[in-house]
Amino acid sequence: MVSRGRGARHDGRVTPPKSPRDQPPIAPRSDTLTPAQWYSVRRAVNSKPSTYTCPFCRGHLLALTEHVLVAPEGDTTRRRHAHTQCTLKARAAGTLPSREEWQATQPKPPGLLARLRRRSSSES
Ligand SMILES: [Zn+2]
């Protein structure tokens, strides 16, 4: 008896499907606005002829045109250049509260001492 089928098929090389994009999507796009409790908005004064991407409409924004800087919680390192009109629209929609507006929604800002006390008591 001739046993067939043994060794005849040796192309069983298993190549695992390698996905080039199996990295976790951690890096946020630099043209998106960081989620924050409140935002500071001020007029941008820019003389550099650079182009930005508006975080609201994703449209191009020329630095030389009139626009505003939106800083999450006043953090200027995370500021974004945005169209004045888009910023006004976001403000009107309530998605861009100012610090005063945010503070008004807070029940009662605990003092530094109260916060420290709460933290130390929750650790035990
Ligand atoms: Zn815009």
C-alpha cells in the first residue's frame, strides 16, 4: 500500500497577518482642541505667515487673518488657532464655556486645605 498524502503538501507556511497599524491611537492630532472644563479665548496677534487648522470646522486658517486663540483651561501650551466666527458659534452653542461660566456651574470650589484633607483621608 502506498500511503499518499504524506509530505505531499508542505506549503503550510503560516504567515500571520501583520497589521501595520496595531498601535494604540494615543497621539491626538495637534489640530484638535483638548477637552477641558473651560476655555480662554483671546484675539490672536500673529505676524507669522503660517497656516493653521481650525479645530471647529477643520478648515484652513491663515494666521495673518483675524482669528482667535483658544486655550483649554488657560493653558497656552495647548492653545489652538481658530476662526473667530467658529469660536463665536461654539460659544453660542455652549461648547466653549469661559472660566466664569464654568465656575458658575460648580457647586462650591473647595479650598486648597479641604482638597488636601480629602485626599489624605481617602488614602487610608
Ligand atoms: Zn473654523
